[in-house]
Amino acid sequence: MKDPEHSTVEKVADHLFRHQSGKMIAVLTRIFGTHNLEMAEDVVQEAFLRAIQTWTFNQLPDNPAGWLMQVARNRAIDIIRRQQHFQQYSRELAGELERETEHTIEQFFSDAEIADSQLRMIFACCHPALKEEDQIALTLKTVSGFGITEIAHALVTSEAVIQKRLYRAKQFLKDNQIALEIPAGAELNSRLGTVYTVLYLLFNEGYNSTKADELIREDLCAEAMRLCLLLSEHKTGKQPATFALLSLMCFQASRFESRVDENNSIILLQHQDRSTWNKPLIEKGYQLLNLSSQGNALTVYHLESAIAAEHCLAPTFEATNWSRMLQLYDMLLEQKQTPMVMLNRAIVLSQLNETITAIEEIWLIDDIDHLLTTHYIFSAVLGELYWQTGDEHNARKFLQQAHELTTSLAEKKLIEGKVIAIDKTKMN
């Protein structure tokens, strides 16, 4: 049986790994160059292992994050002192490091440089010569501290595929000694799309967590919002799409407190107490959405943010402007023809009393048979819609299928309640 003290240390270390590892790797990679990415990851891993060993036998330090940064900094200095040739480090920093090693490294662990290093790392990972799926996997792993399993869930693929993508991406960076820099002009635009995708996926994994015991992982959402804010404040990232994406995150995050009750049971949107929605975040979302209207571009993030804004504008669920929502989903579908967009559009149709049409639309989704047996949300929605039409047999069938597929305990509990309600209806 684990010592409670040891368990506490592991929890703290796990939390810090999520929040600090990406920052530490970004700084160390800037010092050593992207061709030494694996060495930077090893240094960070060493720092966390040392933390668990040290903190288990001693009290936790007052500033655990600062302690980890200091250990990583000292290890970086130690490695540099042992090496004879500076070509092993970032070409950008080699001369500087040779003249004033400790001062320079200290400087790169300052808050401003950490932020800049993280942005540089994101853009380096999103190099256009890499396959897009490799860019996304590498950024989620390196900058955001995602594990292999989490990346596989986020990208709807297997862990083996993610392992291959990461190996391929790291080998490319190493072989080509990709510089850590934020590009400009056309090159910037060629990478921004993938950067947005990474931040969007990071937020979504937090908003609809795949972890069994957590429906919402606020740490992931906060990290995505922090990185997006960082991008919006940088001269190269002050783009309408950046503001639209951050706006979307603000609207979604405003509902955190109302989505789950004290028993970790899901509260559906129609039953949420809207007075608990975070009004300052909603106001920030409106401000950013207005800011995103500059220029002529209408991106998927503009449309998704506008959809989220409609929910926030409505005083009650029943007062939602579903006709306007359908228009927005039609526009979104023109740019983003994905199964999830089609599924959400079908849900809107059902709110417009077109449930039969909604079911028909779901069955028209590409590869729907496979999606129904691999992704619980499709079975869950289809089961709910069949229930609305009075088709209890199909409702129960697809809800049971969704129950088997989801790993979330909160989702299982919600579905179980629906199945029980169907069975009670049968008995009556």
C-alpha cells in the first residue's frame, strides 16, 4: 500500500508536470537547439524524478515550480560545462553562452523568456515540412505535456500511430536542425492554422476529458487559454482568428461551474443554472469576438464562437435562437465538413422539432457505422433522438452502446439514468 505522503508528492509532481514541463522543455530546447530536443526532455524528466525522490523524504518546497526550474537550470549549466564544443547548442545562443553561461541561462528561465520560448517551440513543432498530424502530435507532447494515450484520444487514433508520428517528427527536427524562431509573413500564415488546431484540441480535451474520473480538466483548458492569450499578445499572433479562438474558449469556460454537480453528475445545458455562468468571461468573449471581426476572414473559429455566443445570449435554453443556430451550423459545415459538426447540426434540427430529419442526417454521416461503435457521443445522441420519437427499442440499444464506449464515469451515470427512464416508461 502506498504511503499517503508519497501519493501526495506524486499528485503534486503530476500536476506540475502538466503545467511546467512544456515551459521547461521550451526553454531548454531554445538553449540546446531543436536537434537536442530529446536531451531537453531527459533533463526535464530528471528534474521531476529528483523532485519525487527529494520531496518524499523532505517537506515540499514553498515554491515547487521554482524548485523544478532551478534544478533544470543547474542541470543545463552542468551539461554545458562538461561539453567542449558549443556547436551542440542552438546556433543563436552559442556565442552568448560561451561568454556568460550562468547569467544567460538564468535570463532564459525568466517569465518573459519562458513565454517567448514556448511560442517559439509551438511554431517550431508546427513546421510546414512536417506532416500536419506529426506537427499536432509533437506540439501536444512537447509544449503541452500530453501523454501518448491523451494524444491518441484527442486525435482519434491508436497509441502506436502516435508513437510513430512523434518519432518521425523528432527525427526530422534533429536531422534538419530546425531553428527555434517565430516566422513572419506568408511563412507565419502557413503555420498558424496548425497552431490554432493544437490549441483547439488542447482545450477540447480539457472541456470533454477522456479521463474516467474527470469530466472537465480545467488545467488543460487553462493551459490552452494561456497559450492562446500569449499568441494574441505577440505581434505576429494578433490575428482575427486568434481572437475568435480565444473568444470561443472564454464562452465555453464560462460554463464550467454549471456543467457538473457536487456528486460529479452531468448537468445538461437545458438544466444548467445560467446565473452561475461566469459573466466576466462571457463579457471577455464578446469583446474578443468583436475584435475578431476586423478584416474579411470568416474562419471556423469565428463561427464556433458565434454559436457559443448564442447560448450565452439566451436567458433560458428554450429562448435560444435555434433558427440562427442552424444558419451558423450551415455556414460552419461549408468550411468544416466533419462528423462532429454534422452531429451538432442534427441536434439543432431536433430543437426545431425536426427530430426525424435529424436522425436521417446522422445516418448520412460518412462512416457512421464505424463511428457508432467507436465514439460514444454518436450513439448517445442517436439514442436520445430515438427516445424523443418514442422508439424505445433503438433508444435503449444506442444508449447502451454509448455506455459501453465511454470511459467517463459521469457520462456513464448520465446514460444509466436515461436507460432507467426508458425502462420505467415501458413498465407504465
